[in-house]
Amino acid sequence: MMVIYDADRFGLSQIHQLRGRVGRGDQQGYCFLLSTQKNEETLERLRFLEQHQDGFEISAYDLKLRGPGEVLGEKQSGIPSFLVADVFKDYPILEASQKDALEIIEYYIQDHDYEKTMAKIQKRLLENNSYVD
């Protein structure tokens, strides 16, 4: 059993990681999230955790609430002034890209060409991103 006091002060991903540490054996685990907050938005965040176990769903929900933060800069959360892509609008493209990448990797693993392919990818990444420290 785990009890998290002032759960409203933690990020959703942090709480999800913590609660994943209980109930790993053959016995049921329990994680209690305690908060003295009355703010409906805060309570809604905690209710979302109560109803969802998928880390991807939790991080997407958190991203929708808090924004992606800054890619370049020191700010931790909020909508940045420079966007590479709109995570919500472009989600179908990102999902299709992930599916395609997994299929390509699966294909090369089956052909026992995985190590050679990974070396090619790493080489191209280094060549194309040589300006990055």
C-alpha cells in the first residue's frame, strides 16, 4: 500500500510512476491519493488518475492541461512561442509515423539486418545533426 499526501502537488506522470511500484507481486496493491485542495480542476486531475492506468493516456491528458513547455528555454510548462508541430492537431500523423517506424524495425529484425540498419540510422543522424552539440 502507498499513501501520497498532498497528491495535488505532484505531476500526473510522477504519481503514475509511484503507484506503479505497489502491487507488483501476487497480492493486490493500493495507492491512496490525499489532497486538501477544493479546486475542481485539481480534483479532476486526480480523478483522471483514478480512472486511467495507461501512461500514454495520462501524459496526453497532462499535456493537454499544462501545455508542452518550451523546447528552447528554461520555462517548464505552458505553450511555447515556437512550435515545431501541434501535438493535438498532428496526433494522427505522429501515430502513423510511430506505427510505420515499428513496422520497419520489425521487418529488419526478422531479416536479421537490425544491427546494420541501426548503425545506418545512427550515422545519418550524426551527419544530419552535426550542428547540434
